[in-house]
Amino acid sequence: MPALMAPSELAQRVLAGDRAALARAITLAQDGGESGRGLIRELYPSTGRANVIGVTGPPGAGKSTLIGALIARRREAGSTVGVLSVDPTSPFSGGAVLGDRVRLAEHFLDPGVFIRSMASRGALGGLAAAALGALLLMDAAGFDVIFLETVGVGQAEIDVVDHVDAVLLVLVPGSGDAVQALKAGVMEIPDVIAINKADHPLARVTLREVRGVLALAPPGSVEIPALLTDALGGEGVAELDTALEAHRARLDAQGALAARRRRNLRNEVLAQAAARWRADLEERLRGDAGFEALLDEVAARRLDPLSAAERISGQRDGA
């Protein structure tokens, strides 16, 4: 592919399913420049067709291996599959551990599968700032199913719900993650729960604990299926895939998918606007003597941070 390609030609190649063009487009979106934003603007009307599934959970739960097993089933059914894996960025080097390239290697030669890693760049909630753009581009490329795998930092995996149609929470038996997830309110996020590594001695105990907590949901709540899986051995993978399909079918039957996507887009628009406002504010205050004096007051404990923020907001409003 030519290094310099007209945006309109690149967009047409993405729509045609050209994998090299898609990879180039995602790189442009990650760079955050006008070229990437222009591509997303042009391709956005062609999005909204993919079934986007978020896969989250603590490190070591086997999320990538489980995604690999689900890919195999979806490919057997004739679906094309995209995977966006958000990996943790080192706070020191800025590098990312793009481990899914190893764990999903068996699918790389499949022309019906596209796998892309993305560094989180320190984004809160385990999602890269450019994740939405990458998902939209993969959607425009015509994939039937897209898996979004988050970093796996556990309690901060909240904003995954703003990007996907369904959330799969993967837990490890016997590590206390289920209890910690309950305390953090993470159990309110998933649509399906998998207790992976079913051969673990405490797998069924953890499953009972999770189902016990789910049983405490208010009357009328949608039942969340919790299943045992073994991503390596294949146990429970078919049942998990069926549960994910049933969730999608229920949303379609109830007309709830459009409402969920509208809620997601509302949150995303607000998040993007807030990020831009913060960037503008940081730029305006960089090297500002008045702001430095304000920080001196806060550091000396003569002014509290909330009052300082109110003063900054007042200056902005009055600007």
C-alpha cells in the first residue's frame, strides 16, 4: 500500500475490507490528528452493524485464551471477527505488553479475523483514548463480531460499558476476585459471567458464590448467566457463546439495543468533550503566574483544592 494515500481512497479500501488499509486507518486514529478524525467522520455512517462484545476481568483470568476459543466458534458459524486488545502501558517506558499477539497467534493467518493491539497510554478504566475510533473503523470494515479486550485492572474496568453491546466478565476461581468485584460494584456491569479455568478445585465454589450474589438482585432484574469455562480444554465455551448470542437476541427482541447504543454514545460524547476541555485548560494554565500562585496557596494549606478549582472555573467562565 502506498505510504501516502488520499483519505477518500483509504476510506473506500476500509469499506471494502482491505486489512492493510484498516491497519493504516487505525494507526492514523491512534495518532489523534486530523487525518484520523477525517476518516472516522467519513466512515461513521457505515458503522453500527457489528456486534461488539467487551471482555474484561482481572489479570490472569485467561481472557485472551477465551476470546480465541470464541473466535473459533464464530468462524465455524461463518462470521468474520475483529479483536481490539487494549494492553497496559508502562508508566516508565511508555511501552505496552502486547501479549495478545502471542495468545491469539493461531488466528493470524485467517483472512476472516483481524487482531489489533493498542496501548492504554495510562487511560483510566483500562481503555485507550483511541479505542472508540478503532472500534468504529473495524465496524466500518464489515466485521460481524468485534471483541474488545480490556487491560484487566479489575475494579477500574468501568468504562468498557460505554463502548460495547455486551460485557463478558471473566473471573478466576479461588482468588477472591469475585468478592472484590462485588465490593466494587463490578457485578452490575456484566451481561454474562464466566468463571474460567473450570478444572480449578475452587471453580464450583466460586460459581456458587457468584450465583448467590446475583440471586440478590432486585425483583424484575434481568438474569445474568454465570458459567464455568475452560478456555484451553473447551469446556463450557459453547454454552458461553450461546449465552452471548441469547443476550443479543433479547436486546433485539426488546428493542433495547438502540437505547443502549444511544446511552453509550452519549457517555462517549461527554467523555470526549471533557477530555478536550481539560486539554484546553491545561494549555491555558501552562506557565500562568496566577495559577502557580494559586497552587502555592494550596500547598501552604491556606486554600483548599475545591476552592482553588472554583476560582479556576470562575476565571474560565468569565473568560
